[in-house]
Amino acid sequence: MILIVVKFEVKPELADQWPEITRDFTVATRAEPGNKWFEWSRSLDNPNEYVLVEAFDDDGAAPHVNSDHFQTATAEGSPMHQALVSTPKIISRQVEGEGWEEMGEMKVG
């Protein structure tokens, strides 16, 4: 599985609109055959920062990056591109596993 975490610093005046700005991209990515999840979170420390946690089957990330919706969303001049303060920061790693597992160090219920 390919696990990817990306931090996006959004212009303060557009931070509340980020979920709508990225909606079409998010919906299209979640519909990709190799996508396991594509989840946005907003930082508690910096309200202008969004963190994206995404995962793909081993061969799913390349088709994602080459997809029309990825190319459109990340193109210079796109609404997503124009909403950012800086180039997003990314961690992308091949990891063992097929998905989320329960945390062994903490049990609830």
C-alpha cells in the first residue's frame, strides 16, 4: 500500500472555502479504482493548514497522478493552486498492510 500525507498551507482568506475548492478533486480521487482513502483534516494549531491523508493500492498512485482530475486540480492557475500560500509538503511511503487496523496500545469499549 502507498501511504501519502500532504500539508497544504491555504491563504487565510480562503481557508474556510478549502473543502469546497477541493470538492471535485476529492470526489474524483475517491472514485479511482486504486484509492483506499482520501481524507482531509484541518490543523488545530494552524487554521490555514489542511492535512491530506491518502492511500492507494501498490499500483494506484501513478494512475492518480496521471489522471485528468489531478492534472486539472494541480495546474498553475487552478482554484486549488491559487488558494495556496506555498508548495505543499509531502511524505509518500510504501507500507505493509491493506488498511486501517485497531491501535494495539489502546482499547475502547
